[in-house]
Amino acid sequence: MTASTAAFRAATFLALAGMALGLYMAASKDHSLSTAHAHLILLGWVSLFLFGLFHRLDPVRDASRAAKIQIGVSAAGAVALSIGVGLLHRGVGAGEGLAVAGALASIAGMTHFAAMVMGSGREGPQKAKTVAEQVQRR
């Protein structure tokens, strides 16, 4: 599976989870989990979907282990941070460790993504040839 496909699948799953949480909050008239909901939608749905679009632009990068790791770390971070923040807002102190781990994973995923963005296009003619060959094979 390519990084973009994994990102799109994770983003879709997390969007549905975020919608379900939003529906729960609306039905119960208890919006104490709105911070967790915001993290889930922004890190889970929006960021992962945008990462997927970026990776899809370059078939070689999309198939790379580095891109797959970046998506995995980012998705895990979004889930852990959202659950941790939700637990904290429910008064469960154990959520703090999960929130911190999720935040660190999210920062690591974004840092990895930034490195890929900053390095994008610096590969020269050989990279361009490889990308063209990969596109032709599709």
C-alpha cells in the first residue's frame, strides 16, 4: 500500500470518528470533548488528507518507506493526542501521558513531513527520470 492510500484511509476513518464524536456531543448537549474533537478533525482528517495529496504527487516518494513511516507516525499521533485530550477533559489524569505521547508523535510526523517538503525537487535529473518511468508504468 502506498503512503497516500494509507493516509486517505486513515483520514477517512478519523473523519468518521470525529463526526461520530460531534454527533454524540450535539445529542448529549455536552461539549466538554470539543478540544478532542478539534484535534481529531484537524490532525486526523485534514492533515492526513493533505499529506496524502502531497505524497500522491510523487509516485517514488509515495511508495517509499519514509513516507509510509511519516503517515503511520502522524496517524498514531492524531489518535493518541485526541484520546489523551479527551480523557484529560473528562478528569482522567492518565490521559496526560497519552496526550504528551500523541503530541510528540504529531510533532515528529510533521517534522518528517517538513523535511520531505524542503527536500522535494532537489533530486535533479535522475529523480525526474525515475518519476517519469513510474508514471508511465501506471
